[in-house]
Amino acid sequence: MNVLWLQSGGCGGCSMSLLCADTTDFQGHLRDAGIHVLWHPSLSLASGEDVLALLQSILDGATRLDALCVEGSLLRGPNGTGRFHMLAGTGQSMIHWVRELAAKAKHVLAIGSCAAWGGVTAGGDNPTDACGLQYEDDRIGGLLGADFRSGSGLPVINVAGCPTHPSWVIDTLMALAADAFGVDDLDPLARPRFYADQLVHHGCTRNEYYEFKASAEKPSDLGCMMEHMGCKGTQVHADCNIRPWNGEGSCTRGGYACIACTEPGFQEPGHPFHQTPKIAGIPVGLPTDMPKAWFVALASLSKSATPKRVKHNAVADHLVVKPAVRKTRLK
């Protein structure tokens, strides 16, 4: 499967994440899956005229393009010209090249939340008129339009995240290479279901504190960060705590709240990332699928039943009270 990777308006963090993939032979990993990288701005030796010749070969139909991967948001400004981001040596904007190449590709992938929704680059007043490939935040359209379908009949596949998890990228490409990926494998926002049908909350090492509503009060505390520290892990679609980064880490495991980086509009939540907005003491963002009345009742019951061990440990940066040692045999 021939893959072309382009970088548009972003920080390059998704490529850096990909290069940290937990495999000892990244290139061999792709090669064994039948994936051939035609060109990547960081991984490939070719540059200048060689790259331009490759792009023209794709447009002419001489080189098959199976997957077009775009990292970074698409800069449409000023005034729709795209001239804020020109592809050097071509006299043409990046958005021109993306449109032309997407029309030739069997699959089109938005790598990261910038390419998917516009992301951080589209924040604030958005002076560059940045957008995603097929979305502008949660509104379908973006650069390619709502009706765009690649040669396979699929919409843009949004491998969202800021940055995206390396395994989300590799697993998606491997599934496409094996012809084992179809429209039913996409969630309502066109994200791969193998990671988007999970919540960050699933597998979180702080779940005992969440169950008892034993909350952290400052960044170094061990407790649940939902109530006070801005964590949105109970609402956000990703498997970060089931599939830890490099086998070990995640934001919540590192002591930082989930900021919903796989979701449209995460860059401007309307409140500081490290604070939980509340109305009458109740968090505005409640766990997915949970009615407010149920949450209030559950939280009240949970807090009244919180073991002293959990209560004390929640507001400490280490285990103050260890779990009791008791016989587990049933009689």
C-alpha cells in the first residue's frame, strides 16, 4: 500500500509521536504489513525536485496513491487563496495540492486533531482560516466538503488526537492495507472505532478514587481529577489508558487531566484546562450517558461510603494509608 504523508499547518507533533512508536524496527513494522511510504517530510531522504516529480507522477496516474495522510490543519487564508502555506517550488498552495491528491487517493486520512477538526491552529480568531480536511470543529465540511469520498468510498478517516497515538495511525494503516476496514469501522465523527468506541476513563489508574468521588485538590494529588482539576476522561473517546503510550504512560497516569484532545473544539473549552466548571457545585461535564440526577445521587452515596484510606490518599502525592492485609478465603 503506497502512502504519501504531507504536513500542513501544525507543530509536527503527530510525526514526533509516530517516531516514538514502541517498536524496535519502525520501518520493518510497516514493510511487513505491506505498507510503503512514498514520502514523509521527516522520514524520507528525497526533497526538492524529486518530491515534486513524485507528486506529479501521482497526479498523472503513473504512481498509485493508496493512502494520503495529512498532518496539520489546512490553511485557507487569506481570503480562500491558501497563500499562507505554499508548497515550496510549485507556486501552488498546500490546500491546492491536498485537493488534487485527495482526488487520486484510495483512502484519505486526517492524522491528528488539527487535520481532523482544525485543532489548536484554528483557535482564537483563526487568522489563517484553518480547518480540518472534512470538518471544521464538529461541523462537517472543512476543506474537502461534506460530500467528499475517497476512491474507496470512505469519507476522510479522522485519526484524531493531539498528538495522535502512534498505534492508532499504524493500526489504521495496517487495517487498510489488509482491506479490513470499512464504513462500519468509523464512529459518527469518522474516527476509527477500535479506539474511539472506548473512553479515556476506561482503565484509568485513578478509577477507585472516581468510584468513591475522592477528588484531587491540587496537581500532585492521587485522587480523581474530574471534580476539581478539569479531567474529561469520562466523556472523551479514546483508549489512552487501555493502550498506554509506549506501554506505560497516559495523561492521567502522569498526573495531568484529560483535556479531550481527540474531540472537536477541545482547544477552546471555555474554561481553564485545569479547572472543572460547575453549576451549584455540580460539574457541567458529566460522565457520558449519565443523567444529572443519577450522578448527584451516586456522588452523595459514594462520598458517604469512602474508606478513610481512599479519602486520605486522594489528597496526597503518595500512598499515605496502605490497603489492609486480610484473608481472602470465603467461609
